[in-house]
Amino acid sequence: YGSILVVLPVDQRQDWYIIANTFEEFINKFYESQGDKFWEH
């Protein structure tokens, strides 16, 4: 369907960033990081 984005209420749309291209990729990265917010590192 699309990419997984990280969006903060104060960010402009151009500041949004992709953390995974699929839900499966997101779940795998999240699992590998043991539940940590891997996109903050």
C-alpha cells in the first residue's frame, strides 16, 4: 500500500521521513531493535 512514515505534529510535510518501505520491513526492523524506536538512532 505504501511506505511507513514518521510524522510529528510540528513537522512540515517535507520533513517527514520514511522508516520502512513495507509493513513487513517495519516489523522486522522493530523486532530486530527489540521494540526500541529504531528510527530515532
